[in-house]
Amino acid sequence: MKKLVCMLLALAMIAAVAIGCAETNRPEPGTTTGTGSTGKGDGTEVTDEVTTARILPNLPEMDYDGREYRILASNVFGYRIWEDLFVESEGDNPISQGVWRRNLAVEEKYKVKITMREEQYLDYEGLIQQTASTGESIADVYVSLGDNIQRLYGQNVFANLADMDYLELDKPWWNQGAVDSFNINGYMPFGICNLTINDFGTAGAIFFNKRLATDYNVGNMYEIVENKEWTMAKLLELCKPLYIDLDKDGHEGPLDQFGLTGDDGLVNHFFVSGGGRYVSKDDEGLPYDSFYTQRNVNMMQYFLEQILFDKQITFNSSQFKVEDEPYSGSYNNTIFSEGRALFKQGPLSVTEQFRESMIDDFGIIPVPMYDETQKDYCSLAQPYGGSVVSIPYYVDDADFSSIILEALAAEAHYTLVPGFYDVVLKTKNTRDDESAAMIELILNNRVYDLGMYYNFAGFAMNTVFLTGCQEWYSGVSQTSDIASYYAKYETQVAKAISKLIKAVEKWGY
């Protein structure tokens, strides 16, 4: 039990970061309205051998005399799973309790009043874009969804976090792997820290049904992972015996049993888990297109042809349109919840749903590696649903914004983050101790791929269209011809990356 407590304290030492850009000349941030590696993306290393001493932020003693600290947050389709920024009362959920205690502690210490305004997606982007022309200060901190970034980074709306005097990006409430990935020559206009835990929830994982694992003699999944035997080939081997035509209609359908269930996002998650990167950084810290290598092509073709396109292996709910309810959208979750799939690929955020809805016990493990030559497991930190944090370029007082942001993130390290683990590890009666080490492994190896966050020329996000499930929208039929598909984007991706590099150089970084 003591070892578990230490591990959970260690788990609380994980956080994250991301970026953006613009191409116009800009005044010094905080003065316009002021009155006051190749980038692996692996997270801060944690183990179960960790000190319990509390780490404090290096911040000045300040009394802001009741000043309002304004959080502006983006949301759409319920992507922000948890109310992790602001709550009206403490409540009885570990996450809301953590938020309440975090905010109250910072309010009392710095004599501030924390408020939050939430806007839907494009409305949120529109509000921020307007500041580029008006110079108006509308918030002290922005909390964007990761996929807002591809439309905002060129709008001259973010200050550089790396220039903030009171943000210490090497502290454990900032994810070090993400800092390495997204800091381009000292330019980092947005990041991911413990102000929000939504980034934890978007980390890709595999859920497995323990009853089916026993019935089909798959072995100890945790040992398979620990022995570095958890590969795409192993996944395929274990999935092959699972298919049953339960409704006896003669073809694979949503009422049957499968080995694996998910949606088109499987393409992004398995590409990254297999060691692939859409965009990496060179020795000078500048991004480059790293998608088209022979290894990546082989891996993608293997995954698509052997696993994803085989309808007796994988149920892909993206094959159904909205009008095909209830089988479209998240129906892949329903199949797993009902005990009709051995494996389910999804974000950690669905753990709470499965804890509440499933009769069968389940476990959590990483998405598999491509093969046993791969050094580490990798988990995509998916931009969709994940939250990135920025200090507005047009802000009344950049010091005030950064001091309270750092204080909130640091306090959350000991209040909000433990609440996250309470939620994802709690079963109906006990804590799922076996999955604790796996969640540690997943979060320590999160990948923040520049190609996913910037979505240069739309390529990274659009690789999901290889499944052909969204042909009605994309015009792309199912294909594993990676070379031909990539050729359509290669020049555009190079131009988009070059545009970012020139903007960063123009600003003197």
C-alpha cells in the first residue's frame, strides 16, 4: 500500500505543453493596454521512488486586492470532459473538489477573484482573433482546445510563454517532453500545464476486457506489456479468434463481437504508438516533415491492411453516418461496455464511463508498438479535446497573468491531479492498482506531434480518411497506398512548415 501511495504521488508529477505563431510585426507583449530534439514528447519521468516533499513555485508575495483573474475557455461537443478550471461549489467528485481547493488556495494567498467564461469553439476563436485588430484585453489566460491552434497560431494573439518571468517551464507542473517538442528556437506561445487535466484525458490507451481475456486465454496483458511483447502483431494474434456473428445475419455488423473497436482516430493513434511522427525537429530545433520513411510506410500498411481494414478484427464506428444512430459516433464504446470486444482504443477520459457502465472488469494498457525493435511505448496526446494554455498577447498585465497561472498550476499538482487518478483508478469497490503502473507508462510517454497540433496543410488530421469511412465528406476511398496519398500533400506540408519557420525567424528567435 505504501508503494502505491508513493506511485500515486509520483503520478501527480506529470504535465504538458504545445505552441503557435503569427507573421506580423508585433509590439512588446503586455504593453498595449497595460495598467498593471526531435521532440519525442515523452513526459516528465516518474517512478514509485519519489519524495513527498512539496515543491513550491518561485513567486513573489503579492496582494492584488480582489482583482479579477479572467479565464477564457473553449469547448465544443462536450470535449472538455471535466470541469477542471472553475466550479461554483466543492461537490463530491474528486476532480471538482480538487478544482475548488486549488482555486480557493490561490484566491486567498494572492487576494484575487477567479472567474471563467466559456465559449463554443469558433465563437471562441472569433473573440481572440478580434484582439489582433482591437488590441483589447479580454482575458488573463486562454484555455484553447488543441485543434483551435491550427486556426489561431497565425493571428498574432499569443504572448511567448518562454519570455514570462514568472513561468518556470522546468517545474513538474509543466510537461518537459512537451516543452522540448513545442519550443521552437525559444518561441512557445502556448502550453499544457496542470491548470487543466484535459490533456491527461486525451492520452491514447487500450482498454481490455478481463473476462474475455480469460475466456480466450490471452495471457497476462500487464506482463506482455512489461516484457515489451505488446506489438501490433501481438494485437492481431489475440484478436483473430474473437469474431462472432452474434445476430447471425451473415455479415460483420454492430451487433457482433470483435477483437478491437474504435473509430477513424485509430489511424493517428497507431501511427504514433508505432513510433511514427508526422513532424519532428532537427538538431537546430526547427520542424521538418518526418512522415514519409520506409519504416512509417511499412507500419501504416501493416496496420491498415492487417488490422483496421479487416472487419472481423476491428469494428470502426466511423463507417456509420450521424443518421445511422445509434451505431455512429461513440457506438464503439457501447460495444466494449457490453462485453463484445476484447480491446477498445480510446482516450483515458472514457475510463470513468466504463467504470460506471460495465459489468465486466477491464484493464488499461498502452497502444501497442509496431514491433519489438521499438525502444518505447508511445501515446498520442490528441489535440481534439486536450486543452492548451496561453497568455494573451494583448493583456493588461503579463506579470499578473503569469504569476496566477503558475500559482494555479503548482497548486493543482497537489490537489487537482490526484483527483484525476482517484477517478480513473477507482472501480466499483476498490482501486485498480494493476492499471496504475500502466497509466504512469502511458502519461510518461505522451507524444505531442507538431504535425497534429499545427496540422500543416491538413495532412496529419486527414490521414484518418485512409479508412474510406468518410468518403462522402473527403472524397477519399479506402486505401493503403501511402505513397500516392502522401504525394498529394508533400509540397503543401513543406510550404506550411516553411511559413512557420520564417515567422519565428522574423520575430528574432
